[in-house]
Amino acid sequence: MDKITEFVGSLTGGMVILTISVGFYNVVARYVGRLIGIQLSSNALIELQWYLFSMMFFLGFAYILKHGANVRVDFLYTNWTLKQQALVDFIGTILFTIPFCILGIWVALDPVLQSWGLLPNGNWGTWEISSDANGLPRAPIKTMIIVAFATLLLQAIAQAIKYLAVYKGYPHAAEIIQADIENLPLE
């Protein structure tokens, strides 16, 4: 799971550049288009920009968890032993992160399927489309909600296993966690 998370996390770096490029084009095209009297941008490009921006966050959740880059209140935690930290991280992951991901997938599943065109009678219809003229379909970006929760869930399980290994006294697991925390290339 760690390798998948690293790969998906590396994709977000490229999405930052792509999002900035699309945003830059949208701004320039709007002003140049007004100047010459031709519409050079579209709602599809504007929506593409926020789709990419959303995907950066969705795909980055598991990466952030793996590297310990999430926000913490460390005034007590930093003074604890590795075993105490691992126990707190394990319990927090089991009680909060994993159930939150499962709940997120469960709650998002029906709206995502409806967005893909699932009708109440079980047949399939047309995709949900943006209400803006020339907008993009909504189904792919809504699907990313489930992908985000699924990758976060899998990484949370991987992290829980590592935390349990540290708590049980396996020094290699602590080294892996520490290396992940120190090796955050997207900073």
C-alpha cells in the first residue's frame, strides 16, 4: 500500500502544475478574448481547473497520512515514548480514521452511482452534467470522493499495522515510520 500511496502522491505534484497552467490560461484567455472580441475560454476549462484542484486534495489524503504531515497537537505527544505514541496512533486510527473512511464511502456511494446515471428502478440513464453551459460531467469528480476515502482507508490500515508493530517492539517498523515522516518530498 505504501508504494501505491507514494505513486498516487507523486501524481498530485503534476496536478499542481497542470492546475496552475489551466488557471493561467483561463485568466489570459478571458482578458485577451475581451480585447479581441472572441471567447477563448469556456466553462469546461474553468470546471477542469477546480476538478484538478479537488483531485489534488482527494489523492493527497493517503499521502499525507503516510508521511505524518497531518495537523497534530504535539505538546504531550512529543514527550511520550515511541510505544506510547504508537499506541495512541493505533487507537486513533482504529477508532476514528478507519470508521470515518468506511462511513465516507458508504455515504458517498449512492450519490456517485446516481451521478453515473443509476436510476431508482435499477436501470442506467445519462450521467449527471454540470448545470453550466458547456460544463463537464459530474460523475468522474464525484467518483474521486470514493477513491479518496478508499486510498485513505487502505493507507490507514497499513499505518495501523505499523503502529501495532512499533507497540509490540519491532524496531524496524519504527524506522519505517520515522523515514516516512522525514522523507516528505512534496514540501
